[in-house]
Amino acid sequence: MVVLERGNEVNNEASMLEQVVLGEIAGKNAAIHAYDKIIWTVRSGYLTLVFVGWSILLKGVAENTIPGSTKHELLYAMLSVSAGLGIGGFYVDWNYLRRKFRVILALNEIMDELHSSKGDASVIARDLLKVSGDDANRNYFSSGYKEAFRACLMVYFVPLPTLALAAYFMLKLGSL
């Protein structure tokens, strides 16, 4: 057994627990940032694919390089593909969003327990020192989650009706 500063076994165990708790805090902070990066990569990828695809279609319509008989079929195909991408992207995003907020709430609980115990790491609940993001039984609801979920809904479900409405007016006006 490695003896740390104080030289006795009890203090060595306390120091080891403190190191575990500090490592868990650092790990949870890193996980939060990793989840955030994944979420925004998925969101920006979805928006890029949808709007680049629609831009190519609309450019072809405007330049009249798409035969008239296939314009409607392409429009419906793009709406279908966009809906599929939106539903798939939403599910992936929502999955990572829940994981991120499980970790945030677990980290907040660790910090609250440390604060209320004046830094005594021995009071930290054992389940808080485990992987939180994958624990389907762990709560993820918070005011921050609600706000992030609304952003998720906006990213995946506002573009599609907007594009469908634009396509409807283009059809109605005879542009397609």
C-alpha cells in the first residue's frame, strides 16, 4: 500500500476516496462537454444536409435544368428524405441530450453533497460515482433539460414544415 502524506492507513483510504471523487467530477465534466459536442455535430450535420439538398433542388428548378414531369416527384422525395433525416436526427439528439442531463444532475448531486458535508468525500452516495449517462433509471429532467429539448424540437421540426409550406406555395404558383 502506498502511504501518502499523513502516513497512516485511514488517511490513505480517505485520500484515495478524495482522488476517486475528484476524478469522477473531472470525468463528468468531460462527459458533459463530449455529449454537447456530439449533439451540436448531429444538429449542424442535419441542417447542412437538409438545406444543401433543398438548395440543389431549388437551384435546378430555378435554372430549369430539371424536367417538368419529375419536379413533383423530386419534391415529394425530398420531403420524405427530409422527414426521415429529421426523425432520425431527433432520436439521436434526444438520446444524447438525456444522457448529458443525467450526468449534469449527477454532478450537481456530488457537488451538493460535498458542499453540505464541508468537503467530506465519504458522504458521497456510491451510485453517484458510477457512469451516469447510461443509467436509464437516473432522472434527467431539469429546467436546463427543458430548454435544451425545446432547442432540439426547433432544430428538427421547424425546417420541415417551413420547407413543405414553401414547396406548397411553389406548386400553387406554378413554379414547379
